[in-house]
Amino acid sequence: MELFVGLDVSVRTTTVCVMDTGGKLIRESKVETELEAIGAPASRDWRPLRARRP
């Protein structure tokens, strides 16, 4: 299954949305704007995700 991750970044918090190719929301989390916190919702319970340039 191919997934996409969208980020809405602000100074204090970041919203992380994981969606499938059809646009269905799989997971949404609001976390602190810190590298470890941002990656956690996207990788929890799944194999590591690879970054891909558009």
C-alpha cells in the first residue's frame, strides 16, 4: 500500500496526516514541532517509510 504524509508545520506544533493514494485519511496526529515527534505518527505500527521527492 502506497501512503502519503502531509505536514502542517507551525512554530510549536505540527499536524501530521497519513493518507492512502485515494485520499483516505489513515492517521492524523498533532505533535510538538520536533524531529522525533513528527516522525512517530507516520512510522508507528508500519515499516519505516521512505522519503520520496515529488
